[in-house]
Amino acid sequence: MRTLRRSLLLFTLLYFCCCITALAQNKTVVAGIVKDEKGTPLPGVTVKEKGTANGAMTTAEGTYKVSVAPNATLVLSFVGYVMQEIPVNGQSTVNVTLLEDKKNLNEVVVTALGIKREQRKLGYAVTELKGAEVAKTNSINPVAALQGKVAGVDISGAAGGPQAANRIVLRGAKSLNGKDQPIFVIDGVIFENEVSAADVNFGNVLKNFNPDDFESVTVLKGAAATALYGSRAINGAILITTKKGTTRKGLGVNLSQTVQFEHAYRQPIALQNSYGAGRFGTFKPNTTNELDWVGGLSFGPKMDGKMVKLPNGEEVAYSPKSSNALDGYQLGKYFNTNVSMEGGNDKATFRFSYSRLDNNSVSPDNKFSRNSFALKSTAQISKVFSLDGGVNYATSIARNPNRQGGDYTNLNIGRKWIYVFPRNYDPDYWEKRYLTPANARADLAQNPGADYWFALKNYTWERDERLLSANLALTATTTDWLKFIVKGNFSNEQNTDRRKEVGTLANFSGPDGLFALQTVNRSQHTFTGMAMLTPKLGGEFEGSLNLGVETWNSGIGTQMENRTQGGLRIPKMFAISNSVNNPVSKETPLLRKRINSAFFAASLAYKNAFFLDITGRNDWSSALTYKNGTGTNSYFYPSFSGAWEFTQSLKNSIPSFISYGKLRASYAMVGGDTDPFEINPGYLTEGFWNSSSTGQGLPQINMFNQNTLPNLHLKPSISRSFEVGADIRFFNNRIGIDVAWYKSNITNQIIKLPTSMETGVKERYINAGSMQNTGIEVAINASAIQHKNFTWDITLNGSRNRNKIKSLAPGVNQIELNNDQDVRVLAAVGQAYGVIVTDYGFTPYQAKDASGNPVAHPNNGKPVISATGSELPYKYNRGYQVVGNITPDFNLGLSNNFTYKNWSLGFLVQARIGGDIFSASHQFGTGRGTVESTMHGRDAANGGITYTDANGKTRDDGMIPDGVFQDGYKISKNGQEINLGGMTYREAYDKGYVTPMTPYGYYGMQGDWGIGIRSTSVFDASYVALREVSLGYTLPSNVTQRWKMNSLRVMLVGRNLGYLYNNLPDRLNPESIRNNSTSAFSEYGAVPFVRNMAFTVQVGF
């Protein structure tokens, strides 16, 4: 592998040397100006010499200059205008007027394997975004930039911070094993959008690419669109094409600087600010100012500013602090500097860029920095041979990902505000006292929250990443109908994790001191050979045929893991050799995988109106090959797609208000495999280390390499997909509608099922399960206003996906996908993917007659209240109750873009309608009395009932739960036994049998960890967000020319500005899911509401 990488790098360097040499050759210079029909100069028009990579781009004044052969033909193209070809015929000046063409009929998009096609000829949906749309969002992970802009794309963030990976699902969940992410193809190199089911989210490899280098982003959602990528693209593909150099006079230089501020403007969940520590609205017994600081409960006295005694004995003012849950955050700062240089002539082009990004998150000590370099070039070696290649190198460091939202360690500050800190907690006060004079962590009984402050200031976890990727393609154009392409690419990732934790005893000593070091190496390389034929068929037929072979190889594994044991001998000296006991060490070999493939793609067109595409690919996967060389490791999958441009063939008979129309349909199959070594049983050598104080290591032993039993008869999973759609435009293309309907079935899925303990393993692999997705996608574009100086464009996209589990394994009706706090997510036969269930729900009351038969009764269906000692909790329904589903009903996006002269203004509204989450913050915040909704009933002004308690004290915080006492429940009242069974609490209160509950008892019934009802904290997480607002201004050319510039543009961009609608109670953040796995459904601690404001300056020379 190392020799291969060196060879590829050497070849790439030699190639770029050839490109630089070729740049020195010049030909005849042709210049001119490009305007629209109104005579306005057009900047950014691509002017190329036909048949070559030689070209230039018009300046802000619409002028261009390019060196071409005397008999060359110029090809001019620009988005929204008809492409034109102009013969030079020896002229030195060629001025061109481009005609507007909003149909974009000849728009070329990148499809699978990097093959460029005219979009009008495709029989499946393709959505393309310009790279500038992604770059302007200033998102570290480019996935976030797609939110709300593409129909059929569901994107969810995670709670790990700005560098965290986002979950993206195209056309619904498809896998029972959680692998639902599309692949990302960056200049031909395939990267996985790996998601983290853990609460520590460092992000994935995508954060190491610079979005300012992106030329376009193409989303391929259906199987017909991705079939040529094989099994790796079973969940869709997102193609990213980076910028190339252009032909121009001299060297072009572009600079940009972005400064962005991130502001935590609202706490993750609304907290009440009236009542502090305590249980029954009073101070500790026999005291007048000592708080009952127990369990983080906030059912104590009303905060009125009087002096109270804290657990450490000091006295402070007992006053509300409305923003104390935000006091732990800081102003986030983001700086991104980009420099690029480009140039070229008719022989070669190049572009080099460098970017430096630094981000300090709103969460303390959550930082990310990145250096990225990109070099891309083309070279026309001869009339036959041309080269196209690029190299990307990046280094990054992510430090202390935000642990808020789900992680239960000390660093989840959001959880502590909900569960540990009473509402009178003063972070400024306690932060200063987290250490004792001896530099040990303060006693938690004396300093609640000392564990958080100690960890925040003395623990670090950072990841150092290095990424190198390269691609190179050699094209031989032998005739005007035959060309051969040989290309290769590779990538190598090296990640090093370092965890540093000091001890909690005096002078930072103690057995909990830790240093851990882990190094992970991943690599892959691909070689592809392809023949592309475009023969002349004659008549009104056109066709093409592509034939190819490919091999993909990958290796992934943890090379080395080391950690100290028993603490650090010298505190704060972080080295493995500083371990008190023998350190733990583990080395794991790389897991390798190979897929060999052969494929074809045939296209046929008739009368430039009927289009047919047929593709086929066969994969041979090493992951499905047994150790004896056999196995069902070969799988073939075809695709068929067709399009009819009816406005072309019926142009004389269709109504005049229909400007353009196309109908399309496709059918495809895609196969899927599994990870390496899942079908072959094996052993590995593992070291076990004694955790006692002696730290003596046990000898290495052989053990199973996994807790899953392999399956010697495993087969590929199969996805079958059908899609129909239409693209119709009206009123001279002022309104356009693109609609698609799809249905996909994935069968023979490779899943794990529990197995008996006698086997020695926990699970086994089988082929089982059938899942179906059906959905509809709509995209509407409208040009509301078109004027020389003012335009207004509107885009609306929406999608709805319905999912159903058709079958699982024989005898298996459900599989658990995820769980949290006694709430679970299942795949259940007959249900949609991601059904939320719990056996901690209400038991509905059912009245019965003397024989035990159910009878009608007004109280039927109300929650049953049972007696447990002195408590009156609701009775659990121990059978699983369906309480929600994680799948949204609709995803919507609405964008409006305005231009006025040199000004531009745009905004994006994004909505997610439906889809439920479980909020542990609401659950336990209710039980602890910290959330705002627990204000109800606290006093008469908030609906509390006035009553006299058992001690003869008059109170106004009485509350009546909605429930029915269980049958047979009896109390003793005035020496008389009274049966309350079947009676509501209200009825019992009205008859004088019971007194109202205190808020502590009332809310504890619902939200206490031990007795609370989980189903009351499952909510519809619908929201409508103002996702993006941008304002830009381009300086006039007469100004920039005086300053010796080609262009200067400034932009102000706001992201995540607020929610126009949020369905969750207590204003809980609807986008704070604890991790980004497909089955993620819960949050605990949430994350604050954060908005970003960025200012960007772009200068071109």
C-alpha cells in the first residue's frame, strides 16, 4: 500500500510538471465582450475553445481574452442562457450576445462515475447546487449546507458542536442495521458520511474539505441514478466537483476572508426562575434560611432576595438568575481565510488554493482548526491524450466536542441544569470554588457541580486528523466517436486521539488520572478503465455506450491503543510511561476489503425527444467470500430509465402556456454487502489487564474476534426501486414544476439477531427483512419579477416519505434499533421504521362488574394511580405502548432571492413537520421542578388550590392529578376505612377523602426517574426555522478597476436565526438529538439555541 501511494504521488507530481511546461505555449489571442439581449455585460460567462480544456471566464465588465488556434470555434456557456458556438475564422475580436434560456435544456450535470450528461436526457431526478450556495453557509461540515434546499433530503444535526457530523437520509431509512447514509464522491474519490452513535462526535472526513473549492454539488437520490456506483451507493450519492483553473491572461488570484460570530441566544429548554432548592416550598425543618439542597429539586421557597445558607455554610442572596443556564457559554468565533491562484492556456490549466479555518465554539474549550491545500490541473498533452488530476491535503484538530445533549458524563452541562442544579444555582459563585486549597476537587456535597467545573478545566480530548487524497485521469481520444479513460484515485486518513485527565485528589493526583492515545489509519484506492463510444447511428437516432472495469480496495483499523492505568505517577505529566500500574496496550491489524466490478451504460435518443438509458454492473465483494474462496460474492444489478420531452415531439399541438415538458421513469436494482470478516469465524490475540492496584498484566489469550456469530450462507441484500416524474414549465418558463413519485423495496437485508448464550456469542448474522419506502417530491420554481434592475425568484421544495416494515425473520416481529431511559425505537412488522415504544406508559382504567367483566364507566381510559408505600405513582403499563415515530411527515424548504442592480438578498425557510422525539430533559426537568411548565400550581396565581395540610398550615400550591385510584385501594379516614378504588383523585378530593398534592408530588408522578411516566415526554418535534438570510453587494467595475481589482464583493450571512414555529413544550430546542445515527430519537440536556452571523469579503485580481 505504501509503495502504491508513493507511485501515485510521484506520477501526480510528474503530471503537474507536464502541465506547467504546457502553460508556456501560446497561440492567437482573441478578445471581446459578452452581453445579454438588453446590452448588459455578463460577468462569469465561460468561453472555451471547442474540443479542448482551454478557456476563460468573462470579467465583471463582460470582457474576455483567450489564446486559441486561428481556426478554432469558441463555445460560450452561462447558466440561464443558450450555449453558443462562434467560429473564430482568424478574427482577433469576437463580440457575442447570449440569448436567455430559462429552460436550461442543455444544462450539463455530473452523474455517476463522473460522466457528464445533459439533464434533459435523464430519466431520473437530479438536483444540482452551485458550490457558492454551499460555501456561503460557512458550515464546517458541508452536509449542513444542503438543509432545506433539496427535495427528498432529510438532514438532522447532532449535539457535538460545529465540527460534528450531520445525519443525511435520502428518500427515507432503508436499512435495519443503521447504515443509511449516502456516499460522498469528491472528484471521483468516494468517502463515507460516517455517523456516530456515540455522544462524542468529532465529525467525519468531510470536515477536512474546503467548501470554497466546490464548483458544484449534485444529489443523486434514486437507485437508477446511483446504480453505476455499485453497492456502496445503495443509499444514494452526493457528487462534489471542485473548481478547475481557466484559460486567462496572466495569473488570477482570488482572496476571501470570513469572520463569523456564534451566539447562544436562548437556553436549550425554558426553565422557571421563581422557585429554588427544596421539596415542599419551605426551608429545612427548624431553620429559617437553610435551603433543603437535595437531588437538584427546585420545589423550595420562592426566591425573594433574602439571605440563605448554602451547603458549604456561606450565605448569599436568594435571587432569581434568569440567564444562569447560558452563563457557561461564550461568544463563538469563526475565521476562514481562502487564497486561490489559477491560470492556463490552450494546453493546460491549473488552480491552487489554501484555506485556514479556526473555530471556537460557544461551548467552552470546544475548538476546531483546519489547514487545507488543493491543487487541480488539466493538460492537453497531444491531439489524442489529455490529463486531468488533483490533490487535496488537510490537517485538522478538533478539541473537546460538546458533550451536551446526551452524554451522561460530568461534561453534560445541559443535563446538570435539568437534573442536578436547583434554579438558584449561581455558576459564577460555584466555579470559583470547585477546587480545595490542596488542589483537589471539592466535595460534591459541599459544592454541587464541582465535577463539571473540574472536568471542564482539567480534562481534554482532542483528535488530530491528516487527510491526503488524489485523483488522476488519462483520456485518449482516438476518434470523434471513441475515447478511452484510465483513472485512479486514493485517500489516506490518519487520526490520533489524545485524552488527558488529571486526578481528583490533592495536587491533581489520584487513581482517576488518565492519559490515553489511539491512532487509526484508513486508506482506499480505486482504479477504473473505461471505453466511451458515441457512434453515428444515422437517421434520427443518437447513441452512446460506455464499458468499464473497476477495482476498489480499502483498509481500516486501529493500529495502536495505549492508556495508563491506576493514575499518573507525576500529576499533569501526560505520557504512557507515567502510568502508576502497567499501561494497557492493544494493537489491531487493518481490516481489508475489495470489490471488483464490471459495468456498462448504454444511451439511445430518438428525434431528440425520446431518451433511453440502460446500465448494468456486477460486483464481486471480498466481504461475502468465505475463507475457502466460495460464497455468494457476485451480484449483478441493472437499471433502466427513459424520458420523453413531449414539448419537442408535440411542439405544434401543445398549448402555448406550456413552455417545456418532460416525462420520465426508471427502474433499478442495487446489491449490498457487509463489513469485512462478518461471515468468517476467527480469533484474535487480546491482552487483559488486572484492574487491581498491583496492575499485573494477564497473559495474552485467543478469543472470538467478535460477539456475533458469522453466517456461512450470507447473501447480498437487494434494493429494487421504481420512479416516475415530470418536469413541466409554464408561461415562457416563468413557472416550473418538477415532481417525482418513487417506491423502493430492500429485501434480504443483512441484520443481527440475538442468539442463545450456549453458542458463546450474543448475536448472529442472517439474511432477512423487507422494508418499503414510497414517497413524493415536488420542486416549484417561479420568476415572480423579471426586470433589468430588479428580479425576484422563488423556489419551494417539499417531500413526503412513507415507510413500512414488510417482514423480518421467521418468528421475529420486531427488532430494537435504539433505546434511552426506558424508551425504545423498534422496527416492527406492519409498522413504519422507527416506531417509539415504552413499557413505562399509563395503564388505562377499566371498570369491571362483580364477575370481573369490563363495563362502561365515565372513568374508563383515565390513568390508574397505584399505591407504593407513601407514594401515589401512576401504574405502569408493562406491555409496549406505541407512543410515536421518528419519521417526519413532510420536509419543506422555501427560498426567496432578490436582486437590485449590484445588490442581492435571499432568505431560506426550512420546515420539518412531524417526527417524534423523546425528551429526557422534559421528563426529568418535570420531576425536578426546573422546567418552566412546572410553574403551574405553584401558587394561587398559577392555578394552585388553597388547602390546609396535615400540619394545619394553609397552603396555596395544591394540585389534583388526572387519574383513577386502582381497584381495591383503601384509606383510613376518621377511623373509617374508605375504598377509593375506581374513584378519580378529583372525586376523592371533592368528598374530603384526600388533600391536594404538592407540586413536588404532582410533578414527581410524571417525571421522576424512578416512578415517572415516559410517554408524557414523547413529542411531535415539528418546527419551521428561518434557516438563512444573506445580503450581498458587488462593487461596480469602474470602482474596482481604479483599485486594480477584477472584482470585489461583500456579503453578510445569518444562519439558524430562529424558529418561526416550534411545537415542543418549554421551548425545547427541536434540533438537539443526542447523536446522528438513523434511529436517534432522544435528547438529554439539549443544546442551546445558537445563531451565526458572518461577514465575508471576496476579492479577485
